[in-house]
Amino acid sequence: NNFAMKNKVIISVFLGALLASCSVSDKTGLTKSGLNPENFEAVIDGKHTSLYTLTNANGIEACITNYGGRVVSLMVPDKNGELRDVVLGHDLIADYRNIDNNFGALIGRYGNRIDKGKFTLDGVEYDLPKNNFGHCLHGGEKGFHHSVWDMVQISDTLLTLRLNTPDGYAGFPGNVDVQVTYTLTSDNALRIAYRATTDKPTILNLTNHSYFNLSGNPSQDILAETLIMNASSFTPIDSTFMTTGEILTVEGTPFDFRKGRVIGDSINSGNKQIANGLGYDHNFVLDTAGDISVVAARLYDPTSGIAMDVFTDEPGIQFYAGNFLDGTVKGKHGIAYPCRSAVCLETQHFPDSPNKPAWPSVVVTPDKTYSSTCIYKFSN
């Protein structure tokens, strides 16, 4: 009897884990967004990759792979109550490996750019990979977006991923242990909580690089979507997309989103900063003072009626309007993603902060745990 009882317990635990790691939405085994979890089973760098599905009581679904910690799909209800997938991505793990992109990825060790891939910390100069106009972008080619994360906890609404990177990884100092928790909340938000520790002083700037198209139709651009940004200033860039060190007012410029602006209204204007960014690709200095209870940004699509509020305790948000998408990359269901078919709202410290000491510090030390939280909350 004890043997039979133990077998029942083992079988129950196994089935529970199987259902949690590969939650399905119909008899075909596909997710609500049409993904086949089998297409995410692989071994990369000796580690196993899978697709994990979170679902809340309202039927919202988030699918996440531990390859790059990527949000692969996110199904939220439109104004008619129909679920729409509002993020860009791929439906094969091979596409994430073979097509260079950051769709839905966790970014580190340093999100955004570091000038010429160099910074000095405690008198030591560090030389990082240069992968973007001579700068280090998103931690270089071996950034967190190409790492296989360990899944350490999962339930219907919660998934925790962990990654340890050694001292000298991609040129960065310190053995760093990162933990990121995705939570699908009861009020229809995807909450991303970052925690990290280090054994020696280092720099960290972690973010998520989801590409949002709130229409649910990524074959169309996002130029009719309205953005509100709770920011009175932004950090201008040069022609290599590097911040100049200035902080400029948005007053009287195409960067004034404080009362809301249709994205397409000024994206092709003659403004020099727009020209430098090939559109919007800029860090906004938030007026929220780190208060995560205050809306930092709001994106709204008039066709679907879907709105997304962004909350963060970070000082900035990078607003990128998909300017480098050009229709050559095909995503889920074979859909080609045209120019400006998505918006990224990456919560962050400012670009190149290690080289700009007047800006909020990105230095993390052994006695101080890194902490950052971002919330994408959906309504209709």
C-alpha cells in the first residue's frame, strides 16, 4: 500500500509539473496564441529549452521561453472581449537562434548602449564587445537574450528564471546571479521583477525588450497608436544612437507625449533628433520619481481598444518605434513584420550611465541587491 501510495504521489507530481510547464488550451496541444510547445524543445549550450504558459483567472495568456527569458506571445482581450496577441515573436526556437532580434527578451548585463564599449569602475577600465556603431548594445552578442535561463519555479500565474554569469562574462566584472520573476496578475498585468547579486562591484541595467502591437495585427504599423509618456525631458542622441550627455526638455518638440500624441504624427518630421534615431529611439526621463504606483507610460490602439499602462521604479523608459523592422523578418504564423510594426517601452536606467556620473548610478556592490520592477497592465 505504501508503495502504491508513493507511486500515486510521484505520478501526481509529474503530471502537475507537466501541466504547469506545458499548459495547453485545446485538444491539439496548442496555446491560445497558436504556439506548439514542442517547437520550443531544444538543447542549447548543453541546457534544455521549453515553452511555459501562464494563464490568469480572466483567461489572459502569456507564453515564455527560457531561451533569453523571452515573452513569445501575450493574449489580452480587445474591446469586444476577443483575445489578441499583442507582442511580436517567433513560433520556432530555431528562429530565435538564427534571426538576430531581441523580441520579448530579457536584456543584460547592460540594457541599451555603452559608449565605445568602455567604462571605468574603481579605477579599472573595462572593454566590452562592440556590436552597434562601435558601441556595446544590450550587453553585446552574448547578452542575456541569447542565454538559456534556469526555470526555478512555475505555477499557473508565476514563473521564475535564474541566470548566473561569471566574472569577466562579456567583459563585465563580478560573478552575478540574476533572478527574474514573471507574474500574470489578477488585474490583467504582466509583472516583471528583477533581482541580482554580485560578489564584486559591477554595473547592471536590466530590462525586457518586448515589441508591442496593441492592434493584434503585426502586419500593420503602429503609427495610429497613441502614446502618453510621463516625462518632461529626454536624452538626445548623436548619429550613432549614443546619448550626448544632455538632458533636454520635450516642450515644443515631437518628444512631448505628456498629454498624448499619435505616434505617426511627427515620426517623419525634420527634427534632428528624429533624424538621428531614424524615428523614435530615445530614452525619456520620467517624472515619476521611482514611484511604481504612478503610470509612467500609456499606449493605446484605436482599432482594438486595447490600452497598456506601464509602471516602473526605474528613472527612464526607452521608446523605440520599430524603425529597423523592414518586412524581411517573418514572425509567428509566417507574418512579415513591416517597418514600425511595434513599439518597445523598455524600463531602464539611462544609456551610457557608467560614463555619465551625474546620471543615476548603475553600480551594484556585494552589499546591495539589485532590484527593479516593471508592470505592463492591460485594459480595454
